[in-house]
Amino acid sequence: GRGRGARGAARGSHAAAAKPRPRRWPTPPVAGAAPTDGRRGHVPLREMNFSVQCHCSCNQSREGAREGEEGPGDLRYDVNVPRPPSRPRERGLVSYNADLELPLSEEPLKCGEVWHLCCPEDGGSFRRACLDLHSNGYRVRPLEGGAELVLSWSPFSLVQACRLHSVEADERMRWMRLFKVSIFHHGVTHFFATRGERADAERARWVADISRSLRALTQSLFPAYQLRSDPLLGAAWTAMRLLAGYVLLCDDRGVSLVYCELHAHWDGEAQFAAYEDEYCDVQVVRLGVDMHTCVSERVGIDCSCFSLGGHHFNARTCAEKMLWLRVISNVKVKLRHGAANPTPTDLRHYRASIAEYVRGLPCPDDTPCRPLLPRRLWCGAAPGEEPEGDAAACAVAGGSA
């Protein structure tokens, strides 16, 4: 009896060893959760499930968790893990007002005569106008009567050359060349045209000058930083990090500066998290990326905007946008083909490849400059008062600014 009992106990112990309980990595304090540092929590964002569309292929096959495989929380840091920056921290989420009706800067960067398409939804016609380009928006002054149009930029805007409704129309009207300016943050698009023998060259100059203005405004909202692929020392929830850096997050009334990181896949899912800053101790957004998720990018001249699940992000440069899309796509490939959970060696190889790509990126201009958008006014805060606690995430969570 004792022998059968001992053998049964042995079989039971082996079965238990063959099916270890899944281990999960630690998670950071979530916005809105009970704080541990004496600060009030932030209002959490609603759950979002982002998706990525990928056209690549991978020949890795799905395997179960390998025997002795480490869980995410067991992965060891390298000796060169970056530490948090030593510069002073700002309190709460950094957010900017991006309303359409903000006052324009005093001096225009460029003025010139163009043709403006009036009321395109009603089959309107092009009319002569003066286009004034400012560092934070543009003004259209009709030359044949009509109301003046003044619009301020959002980082979630683009400019691109476009054409008439058909190739035949382009051929018939070679003396007219179109371009469009879209502030898609607010669903506003305006069409302009140049005319004459130098229409192509004039359009190219307008498109280049407008895209340069948008790039300067976008970069003015970013601090100096470096893209990272190693986890943060002392923050075990970043152990699966592949890529991290600042991006702008679009919401109904403005834009917020968030520090995002993409994790490697684990158990059929990858995590995409956004924090208040690179200390990664207050989480604003956490997303699950699986094999059914989609990613898209905005097509425009030097446009660095991309979308995940209908939510818009803006990278510091177009080159950094392409890196984010490439890393997300590679993770998506592994999820689609059921790749096994990565080992510490796998993670080192992934990070080395990303770091090599980062070293080849053009160096952005990190010269400190004044943000070209005003800081957001927070719920219950007086003008000029710094956001704190629940107010710091009010606008991003859908509250009024």
C-alpha cells in the first residue's frame, strides 16, 4: 500500500512539474491606481487593443513553452542597462493645446499668391488668394472678396502634392498644379493650386515650406532623448522591452507627450505601453498587440504620423516612425506564425539589431527651443498652474481642457 502510494505521489509530483504555473512580469503603477509615492493617481485611459498589419513571412513554428524556459520576470538585465535621466522631472503628463483657432505667430514665414478651392463639397471653384504661412499655422486672404480663413497647426497634419480627378484632366490643365493641406486631427482639409509656366516648381516650394513648418512645430514639443532598446534598471516590468522613446499621442482637444515602449511577444501577445516619462513609473496606456491587430501610417511629405487601432501617434522624425513600424511588424510576424517565447539570447539578438538600426538614423536636432504650442489648461487649474494628480490625465482620458 505504501509502495503504491509512494509511486502515485511520485507520478503526481512529475505531473505538477510538467505543468508549471505561468509566471508574469511585474507591472508598474497604473494611472488612477493607489499611488505609492504620496502623489495622487491619474485618471486611467480606457482599454485599447491595437493591431498591426504585416505583409512579411516567417518560417518559425509554434512551440509550447520550452522546458526550463524563463518567464518574462526572470529575464536578466545586461550590464549596460540605462538609468533614468538626471534632469529635473515635470509633474504629471505633459500636454499641449492644439485647437484650430489659436492665434498665429506675428511674422509669417512666407507669403504668396495661390488659388484656393472654395466650398469643394458644393462643387466650388478656385479663387485667387494670398496664402500666409506661419510657424504655427496659416492664413488665407481672398483677393476677390470673401471671409479670411485662419487655421493653426496640429502636429497631426500633413501636406502633399495631389492631382485633378483624372490623368486626362491633369494633361488638359498642365498650367495648374494642386496641393492639399490636411489638419486631420480636426478633419479639416484645404486644396490650393499654382498656375502658370512655373506651376510645378512653385507647388514644390510651397509643399516643402509647409512640411518644414510642420516638422519644426512637431520637434519643438519633444525633449532631447535617445531611442532605447534595453530595459530600465530597477523597473522589472520593462524587462521585455524592444524599443522605447517619446511620441506624441493625439486626443480630442490636444496632444500629449508620452514615453512608449514595445515589448517582445510572449504567450501569443505583445505589450505596448505608454508612460508619463522615461522613468516609466506612471503608466498612462497599456495595449495588447495580437495577430489580429492593424497599423497604418499617414502619407504626406515628411509626415511622421502613424495610427494604431484608430488612435494617432506622431514620432519625432519620419525615420523614427519607420523604425516603430518596422519593429511592430517584426513582432507581428512572430505572433502570426506562433513563434516560441523568446529566450534571453533571443532578446539580446533582437535588441542588437534594433540598436544597429538606431545608430544609422539621422541625428535629430535636439537644440532646446520653445514649444510652438501652448501647454494645456487642466481641469480645475488656474492659468499658469502646473497640472497635478487627477487633473494631469483629465484631457487624455476625455475630460474637458
